[in-house]
Amino acid sequence: MNLLREVILDTETTGLDPANGDRIVEIGAVELMNHLPTGQTFHVYINPERDMPKEAEAVHGLSAAFLKDKPVFAAVARDFLDFIGDATLIIHNANFDMAFLNAELGFLRLPALLPERVVDTLHIARQKHPGSANSLDALCRRYGIDNSKRTKHGALLDSELLAEVYLELIGGRQTALILEASRVKRTATVVSATMALQRPSPLPSRLTAEERQAHAMFLSGLGENSLWKEHDLSAKENATPADRG
């Protein structure tokens, strides 16, 4: 059985454009296997090696003072790449995060992440709900997902919320439940069939006394060395009290 591995991904940054010197300050990621969360996550705060604009800090609450003792991107790049592996990346407004990730990877002369491996949930939401608000908060409200802890943007929390939104967008939550129900039903059927083949006690013999006597007379005429007689003796040793009469 082939497993589908996906990684829900989000970043926080110092601004809107890496071309203007903005950098990543936080990465959060959540692993899905066959559209089900595995509990495996990746989360790191990053020292951007620059100041933090007040506008950006107001969005995610990460100050330059908080980030100054955190690792730089070069120190976490390998762990990040190892975590995402070759999984499909699920990102909300993917162009934004991909631009920053590839800029950081470019500084280290590492290969860029290809757009072919990315699924943009904002694009899916706009197709599914044209003309509606499709921010992460709006989608959480639409699908009844509790985002009350999201007082500010946070990469890991946003990834966890996006995982739930993504499953709603693609119908994966219902699909996973149907597949799980089917698996349980198949297992129950096998167990039921196995139990049906097992009896708590052997059935009583249906032979009458006359039939047993006729059978014994037949065997007596075959001689002492008859294989049939040996088999009959073995059967008597293993017979139930009801069979032995």
C-alpha cells in the first residue's frame, strides 16, 4: 500500500518581500499521512540577523529581543529539509512562503523547492468558495474549526489549523472516516467468520445403536490387521463421551 505523505507548512517573516531584505523568523510544519495527522511536527524560531519592523511584530508578536539568541536559518536548514523530505507541501498563499523559503535556501546555495510539489489551499478555497473571504480565519469560521487560540499569527498553530481546513477543502476528513469505517468493518467480518468456524463443543454423534453394531460387525470381518480397524480404534480413543455411547 502506497502512503501519501503531505506536510502542512507556514512561515512568519520580518516583512512582505525577501527582495527587500525581509527574512524568515519562524517555520512550523505538520505531517499528514494519507490525509491523517501523524503527530509529527517541525517548529523553529529563527534569528533574522536584522531588526524587526513594528508592523511585522504586531502580526506575529516576535520581537528582535526574543529572536536574538535563536539559531540562524543556516543552522536549521538541514533539519527542515530532512523533515519535509519529498512530501507534497500544503501552504496557504503558497507564493508568499515559497518566495521566502527559496530566498533563504538560495543564500546557502541549496536547491530551490519546486512549485510542482506545492498545493496552495488559498487557490483551492477561491475555486470552492468564489467571492467569499478565504483567509485562514475565515475558513476556520466557515468549517467550524476552533481558532480561538489564534490571537496572533504563529507558524505551528497556523499549520495545525490549516491541516484541518485542508481536509475540509478536499473532503479528506470524511474520506478518512469512511476508509477507517470500512477497515473496521472488514476486520469485524473476518473475526466473525473465524468465530463462526469454531464450535464451543463438538456436535453429538448421529449414529444409532443399530448402525454402530452393524459397523462393528463389518470391521470384525476384515481381520485383525485391517487398516480400517486401526483407524476405528484411534477414533474411539479420541471420541467424545456421546460418541462412545
